[in-house]
Amino acid sequence: MIPFAVAVALQLLTTQSSRLPVSSQLQGAHRIAPLLAFPDPSLDDTAAYQGYQTRLFKDAAGNTVQIYVDNRSGRVVHLLADAENESVGFSIRSSQGAPNAVVWAGGQALVTGTRRSRTLTYELRANAPRVAIGWFVLGSMRVERDFQYAERHKTPFASPPFVLPEMERLLSALNFLSEPVRRQHLTYVNAPSVETLRARLLPTITAGPRGAAWVARIVQPSLDARDTLALELSVDRARVDAVRAGDSLTFAARSGNAVAFTVTVYTTGRALTPLSREEIFNSEFLRFLADARRDSTTTHARWLERQVRGVQLLSSREKLMAGLPAYATYFGRDMLVSALMMRPIWRQDMSAFVIASVLRKLSPNGDVSHEEALGGQADREAAGEYAQLVDDYRRALRERGRSRADSLLARAATVLREHRRVR
């Protein structure tokens, strides 16, 4: 039997408002070291990672934040494993347009905020005198997944922007409706016009001097503008020249062959309720772990500690996540299997958490949910369903089925009004 913690490790090994408060304005800032980092030269074959590096932290609410750097493609992604399954990604290129490698410029991150608004700040260094940064994608991790599956992150920064087809269909559907109906439907997404809604589909970029720094702020509101994801990239003006060109940035070292920059990610997404190892594991296992940790120099002890931390990073009172970074959300089958496999070493409360999570997501006929769609992914699926219902409504009008048309339009309104509903 393979323990769930081993599965966690394998998953990690194989996976590759217009003005917001800046980190200095928030309270409770403190520096933290990563809870996990891959590859670990003392435990891993570093050559097997082929330019892939990842660090995992806990934010101000205790939710997992994973940062991974894939130097093969030049992609840097921040997974915010909260109740919205969010991500913030960008690509970094050399002056010739090829992926440019970056390395961590420090061992810690600065964490600040509350459960409602959280930031994490750290530093990267590009070992090149000049780099360009673009392809800013902020939203659901599912969107980042699809962005990379389509290999859009490898295309030139001047390529057409990445817009989800479901959102384009939503705008088209709204434009078809009569003015009174359209105005009513727009209230469900807190928008005065279709143009306002369209502007929310892509991040906005502002850039310029801020004291001794030059700062670019990339802001992505949710579909209804009630939540916000943001990214800040900043450089020391005395060391680096920075310019914005369209949707990308260029950093050039004033001297030397390296560009250091600071990265801050910000979210107002809902937080999960994290669990400590004392809440996850039973007393017998914790005693076993304590005995093993007394000799922290052994490979066995370090492996065991890494696996336990992996379980902690995936565990919350609301659910167990299937794996980081691509599957940082509920998977019903995986949770149930994990509940059975982990019974010998975890507290009975954990099985109760798992069963309650599954029961909350049963379909009307009792089927267990496989994977949930929440946050930006719920918006995306709601947009697609809404557009299809409006298409059906248009067809019913042409076929003179007024009663059916009215029913379809009412269903479309309900879908848009409940666009945040977890699916």
C-alpha cells in the first residue's frame, strides 16, 4: 500500500478595484522560509528536474502558496491553493525572445495580510543583462493549465491576448438581448455595461516610478469585480532600467549581467481553514514521527518529514486537495481512497472531514462529485452555460415557441445570477 504522503511527493515530483493596498500598507508582515522546496540535493536527483524548481509557503491565512519556475519554458507560476484555486503566472524571455532562466534571489518570502486580503513577496534574479516579461495570466489554476496546454506561453508577447472562448460567448449573448433584459442581466455580474464586463476579461497594467523603485502592477478583477488578483514586479531604479511596452515589460541592468526583481502576489479570494499535523495525525503516528526526527541527519527522517509536510499543505477542514500545483482542489474519488488508506495513522476527525466534504457535493441523484469548479472556473462554466441557453432562446424565438423561449431566458438569468456557485 502506498501512503497518501508518498502520492503527494510523487505528484510534486512529476508536475511541472483599480487601486489595491500594497504590501507595505498591510499589517502583520513577517518573513518565512519555504515549508518544502524541490529539488532537494540531499534527497533528489536534481538532473531529473530539467530546470524545474518549486517552493511552497503558507500565506497569512495559513493557505498554501506554491511558486514554480520552469526554466525550460521561462514560465513562473504562483498557485494560491485557497478556496478559489487561484494562480498568477508570467513568462520571462531573453532579448532574443528565448526562455530566460531565473533563480531565487533569497531564501525567504515576506507574508502579510489577513484571511480576506493576503500578499506574498519574494525575489528572483535573471542571469542576463536584459529580459522581457509578459503573458500575465491571473485567474483560476484551471485557466493557467489550459493556457499552457495550448502552448500559448511559448508564443511571442505581441500575439493576440489570451481570452477564454466562454467569456467571448457570454459577451455575444448579452449583446443579443434587448436593452432592458441586458441591463438586468448585467446587474448579476455587477457591471453597468457590456464594455465594462469586457474590460474585466484581461488584466490591466500600470507602471512607473514609486520612490526608489520602478513598479509594474498587473490587476485582474473577478467577473463581477468583487474579488481581485494582482501581481507587482518591482526593480531598484538605481540598478535596473525598466520600461513597459504594451502588455510586456523590459528590465535592463545598468551594470553587470544580472537583473534582480521583486515579485508580490495579492489576492482577496476566500481562504480555506488549514489543519495542523496534530489535527491530522493520531498520537501514535506523531510519537513515531518524533522518534524518527531525533536523528534528523538520516535520509529516512528527512523523507518522512517532507512527506508529512506534503500532507499538511494539502489538508484543510473543508477538503483534501488532490495534488499541487495542477490539482489543488477537491477530487471526490481521491479523497475517499485517501480516507481509507490513511485511517491507520490519522485522527478520526479527518475521515469525518472527508465524508462531510463529499456529502456537500453530491449530485441530486447521489453521485459523488469528481472535481469541483470554483472561483474563476465556476465563472467560466457559468458563462458557457449562459451563452448556450441564450442561443437556445434565440432558436426558440425563431421557431415561434414563445413560452419555451421565456423559460430558457429565465434559466439563463438564474445561471448568471448564480455564476459564483461551486459546480
